[in-house]
Amino acid sequence: MLLSTQRYSGANTLNNNSMFAMKLHGHSKYQQQSLRANNPISYLIIE
């Protein structure tokens, strides 16, 4: 399980496409503190 402790990491839009980025890390409950990821997530905005 990866999670983010940041409220807001960043967002951008271009030609009705949005991309959100966040820093993810492992959960201490599962001894995954060393897992790290910068994960961009893309969304398509339909109007």
C-alpha cells in the first residue's frame, strides 16, 4: 500500500487534459517505509 501525506501536490491542465502529481510512500504498518514513488496521474476532463 502506498499513500500520500501531502494535502496538495500539484496539478496542470493542457488541451482539456489534467495531470495531478503526488509523492507516495509506504505505510509503516506493513514495514514499507522505504518504498517511495513520484506518481503522476492523468485525467481527461469532459465538458
